[in-house]
Amino acid sequence: MDDDGDGSSSPTDDSAAAGLLPLFSRSPAEDLEEKLRRATEENARLTRALDAILAGHHAHQRALLAPSPSPPPPSATARAPSVSTSCAAREDAAPAVAADAASTACPSRQQPPTAEPRPKVRTVRVRADATDANSMAETVKDGYQWRKYGQKVTRDNPYPRAYFRCAFAPSCPVKKKVQRCAEDRSMLVATYEGEHNHALSTQTAEFVASGCTTSQHAGGSSTSPLPCSISINSSGRTITLDLTNQAGSGSIASCGVEAAAVSGELVTVLSPELRRHLVEEVVQVLKNDAEFVEAVTNAVAARVVDQIPHIPVHL
DNA sequence: CGACTTTGACCGGCGC
DNA sequence: GCGCCGGTCAAAGTCG
């Protein structure tokens, strides 16, 4: 969506658009048809882009799920595999980061999407306010509730590492470690170990119910507010897809949901079912919803009208 | 008063 | 065997 992203919030409603139509008396039908055509093309383009992105994610997930001759998992989730890889040891910048983060930082370890043993270790880097040192658990929002059970100052990082346990289900083995990046204090590194063995918390369930809104605020280089988000409001429903895929930073709010740092990219991976459902729903909405097409048309018309004072119109 | 956080102590793995 | 270090425990403190 280029810059007509504001279209959905355009104040122009039907009556306004109807009032504007006479301005296009030059060739209103052609204009509308042209806009409709553009909207349709845009829809198709977005659908293709969405498919392409999800196909890429699907490939990642297949690679992750493929039965691989990965090393046998260390017994359960106890003592998380001291994933201090040689690479992590080499990079004193992010000492707290485990396996996946190592692959993030070290090209030599980009390979192992297959080397993911059972106790999944995922790393998420989140740009956070450098001042809110106490809200690390809150800053790394993922829809689950966490209970802090320890804090430790580690050797290669002046910032303390906080240990969290999933507080939603007592038997849930998932743990989370959060630590500030040594070289960029505004960056939080959250390491998740294990998988939730329970349903999503109510908070996350609300995310899903509301259309699975994943927000990522790009930190570092590109600071566009919503780098790659699609928000569709149609027929009273709002569907917001955030398909951000940025390297190095970002927050993950998950819905179904896994965040994995793969090959230097932060990837939001939706569960296949949810993903398929979302795609189908978006495509359905875009294809069949006349209101959506009309809204887009009105928005485009409004923008054109905005520029009319600058366009010499020959009546 | 209960839930949650803090923090020092303890435990176990690992390298030397 | 010893020491280092990361991870966990649990008592004390804090907050609503």
C-alpha cells in the first residue's frame, strides 16, 4: 500500500464522494473505472505479495519442521542447552543470546534451520525504551504472562539478565530470558526456551480474535511506523496483518505464534492453519467486498480531489 | 492479605 | 579436584 494507506481513515463517505462526483464531469465514468481498476490491481498485487511472503515463511517453517538428524535433545527443558556456541562466545556484543541469535550475528552459522532440537530456543530482539529498565518483561510483549523468578548479572554483559517463567499455566515449561544488548542498551534480547503446552492467554486470544495484530516498531535503520502492515477495515471487521520482516530488531506479539530469528532476519511465523485462514480471509474480503472497493475508490477520489486546486482543469 | 518482585545463596555443569 | 559461571530457589520486601 503506497501512500493511500490513509484511505481507510478518509473522512469521505458516500455522500461526500457523491458530492465530489460532479467535479469529475469531464469523464466520471472513466475516472471511476480507472480507479476501480487500480484498486483491483492493487488488491491483486497485495494478494500476490502476501502469498509470496507467506510462501517464504512456509519454506522456513518446513525447514524447521523437517525431520532432521539434529543432535539429540538434552534432557527435557531442564538446564537449557548451554547454547553458548563458539559464535556467541566470539561475539561479546550479545553474549546472552542463544543459538538462533548466534545465527543472527554470525554468517557462519546461518545454516542450521535444521539444527533446532526439541527444546526450541528462539531469540527475539526488541527495540525498547532505554530508560525502562524494569519493564523488560512488559516490553517484550508476546501475549503470554510471565513471572520473574530470577535475575543475574552475567559476565560479558553489564546489564542484568532477567529470568521469566510462563505464569499462565503452572506446568508450562516455557522460559524466557530477557537482557539488554551490551552494545545497544535500547535493544532487548529475549530468549524463549520450550513451547507452551497450553492455550493462549486471554490477552493473546484477544489478539487472535481481533485479527491477530502483530506490532513491530522498527528500531534501527528504517523507522517507518508500520513498515509492512496491511490494515483492512471492511464490513465492520478490522483485519490487521503485520508482515514485517526486518533484520536485527523488532518486537513480536504472537498469535499462534512463533518468532524466530533466522538467518539474520526476524521472522514472524504464524501457525499454518491460522496463516491459511488469514490469507483466505483477506483474499475473500478484498475480492468480494464491494464496500472495500468502494471505500478505496472514495479514498482515491478524495486524494485526487485534494490535488485538484493544483491541477488545471479545463471544463 | 495475597500476589508479585527482588536478591542473596545454592546447585550443577564445564573447563582447566 | 577446583573454581568459574549460568541458572534456580526461596526468604524477604514491596505493592495494590
